[in-house]
Amino acid sequence: MSVILVTGSCGLVGSEAVRFYAGAGFDVVGIDNDMRAYYFGAEASTRWQRDQLTSELRNYRHVEADIRDQNSVDALFARYGRDIALVVHTAAQPSHDWAAKEPMTDFGVNATGTLIMLEATRKHAPDAPFIFTSTNKVYGDTPNRLPLVERSTRWEVASEHPCFVGIDEEMSLDNSTHSVFGASKVAADVLVQEYGRYFGLKTACFRGGCLTGPNHSGTMLHGFLAYLAKCAVTGREYSVFGYKAKQVRDNIHSADLIAAFDAFFRSPRCGEVYNMGGGRASNCSMLEAITICERVTGHAMKWTYQDKPRIGDHMWYITDYTKFQMHYPHWKITYDCDRILTEIIGHNRDRWRAAA
């Protein structure tokens, strides 16, 4: 028996991993206690996803547990031991703004929870690759120091600059404002690296840009593309914070991200770090994303603008994933922003309208 263990199994990336590996014939064990509802309220709950997974997948076992509970995590790993073929750790507190309200909870989930997962893997399943969903927020606001040029709908990096293709793993983590969330993810990121380099575990940090897809329970404080689409469908007003609504994000569909995870699983390395996002193949500004939503839904969006940006937020971030493609040359981006938003809206339109 080969078991894939997924934390945050009812979230965007976790549920994509569950479905992918269950479909590939593995037994999948998911850990998720719907903390997203605690962070962001009932509309962000992932219960609907849990119900779908448990009803549709025979080879999925759901575990209602908190990754901060060392005894529970250790007992679960002890139960499966070396049958665990892969650990996909996606559980997190994911919001800048929310982290500032409860820094202890944020650090406990993001940093301490990751340490508990790493120790359980080292103790019970040391041969299993350990994939961690990190974030580009580990770089803090350093990307804002790039020489940006204002275009009609977006900020853009000067074409002659080395970062025009995107930001790679060599960007410094130091001397920047990370936000409390960014700091807790830095701690987890470095721990994952050290368990690879120091203890020899097959670990990888995937420093994601905007991770998105139809399974995202988007809310105002996290999951901007899914929440933007939800506002477009339901007529809810959307708020844009700062940078003239021209801030740029690259967006990677959860299916493309899981394909990258699987490439690492099939040929793992120790202590790796990969910047992972949509890159030049899939990126948009806020203004451009609003335009796409309006075209897909067929009506204008309601949105307002607040001139003050969020602390530590990026004006422009596009990923350079060259390093990952050098290691795994068969992997590629298959979704662009237009296709992503079209799929999100098509998949969720009826459910969102029914709940509105």
C-alpha cells in the first residue's frame, strides 16, 4: 500500500492533489480541520470540498486534525509509517492582513505546524519526498525596488532589466518588509530546506505566486482571482488596494502546480527551492483581470479603489521558473489567466448565485 498524505486537503492545492493522486490509484489521507472558516468566516469554509472528496473518492480518508497538535500528527504518521510515499504540505494561514490580528496563531500554523510535519516525516517516513507550499512573500517587498514602468493597464519591469522574464530564486530575503505572514512562511521555508540539507530528507519549497483554480474558496483577504470572479458573478462590490489597480500578479492553476509537484515526486532532490507561478505565460494586472471577468460574465463589475496598498504587497511579481524547468524539462504551464477565470466562473457560477 502506497499512501499520499496531504495537509490542507480541502483547500485549493490540497484538494487538487487529493484528486490527482486518488485518480492515479494511490490511497490518499487528507488532514484538514477547516481553519479557513476560522480565518475568513463561513463563506470561506472548505466543508463543501470535504463533502465532495469523501463522497466521490473511495480511496480518500479524511482526518479532522490540527497540524499544531504534535501527538495527533505523530500518531497518524505512525499508523502508516513507511507506506507513506509522499507528503504534500499545503495547510497554512495564508493572509497578510489576518496574520497581523493573531500573530501567534499565524506562526503556530505556518511555522510550528510545518516543523511538526517535518519531524513526523523524519521519524516515520524518511524516504518520502516532502513538498511544501511556500510563497513569494518570503521575498518581502524587495520586488517593489525593481525599475517599474507605468503602462496603460499595468506596471511593468523595464524590458532591458534581468528580471523582465521574472523573479528567480536568487532574490534576497533580507532587508525588506515581509508582513507577519511573510515572516512565518520564511521560518517554515528555511526549516524545510534544512531538513533536506541537514537531515537528508527529499524536501522542496515551492515559492508560489498566486495559486488559483475552480476549487478555491476565495475571500476578500485571500484568493484574489477566485474572489474577484465571485464578485463578478454575484454583483458584490470588489475593493482594490493601491498602485492605481495596475499591480501585476502571475497566476498558476492548481492543476499546473500539482503537475510540478508530481514531477518532483517522481524524481526528488534534497533541500530544493523553486519559484513557481504562471510566469510570462499567465499573468495579469487588477485592471486586466476585471476586464476578463466582465467579458466572461457579460456585464460590468462593481469595484472601488482605495489608494493605500496593503503592507508588504507587491506592485509587480512575475515568476521566473527556469530553474524548475531545467530540473524537470517536460513540465510546462497549460493555463493562462483568461482560461483560468473562464473555468473558475463556469465551475462555480450556479453555486455562488444560490448562496448569494
